Amino acid sequence: MATLFLSHSFLLLLIGAATTTTSAISSEYWCVARSDVSDEALQTALNYACATGADCTPILPNGLCFLPNTIQAHASYAFNSFFQRKAMAPGSCNFAGSATIAHSNPSYGSCVYPSSIR
């Protein structure tokens, strides 16, 4: 009888650990540029993000996130920086409809996007 009790406890422990791991992964959030928005709208929103709190140093020439040198990529980095620095406050990932919340990490190579976990 004691073996059965230990087995169930062990199983519950494993299920709890798996749930905790899954929750931690799925609770990360990033703010990225929408792909269906014009370059002009993204540029306006990018300028706003960089002027009002985003760390845009990594998207400057020679920065770790400068390449690819596109409005889409630069806006995504700036939007996310702003969003994370504002502690993911409601409305901090909008940029006049130019941004959306992502649940998958947009980081690439040496360009690391801060996440809600950090």
C-alpha cells in the first residue's frame, strides 16, 4: 500500500513539474511590429518608441540588432524594448495599431529581445 501511495505522489510531482515548466515558457511575452502595417506607419511608431523610452541603441548601425536593416525588424526591437521598460503596462504594445503581442521569442543570432521573464 505504501508503494502505491509513493507512486501516486511521484506522479503528481511529475505532473506539477511539467505544468510549471510549460507555464513558465508560455508566460513570456514580446511586443513586435505587425506585418500588415505600412512602412510609413511603422517608421512613425518607431520614432515615437525611441523618443519616449525604448532602448534603440542595438538597432543603430554597428548595433547587435541593426541587421536586418529593415523598418519591420527595427520597429519590432524598439516596440519590445518600450513594452518591457513599461513593465508590459496595458496599451504599451499598441503604437496606433502597429504592434502585437508575440508568444514566441523573436530573438535571432546575437540580437536578444528582452522578455517578460527577465
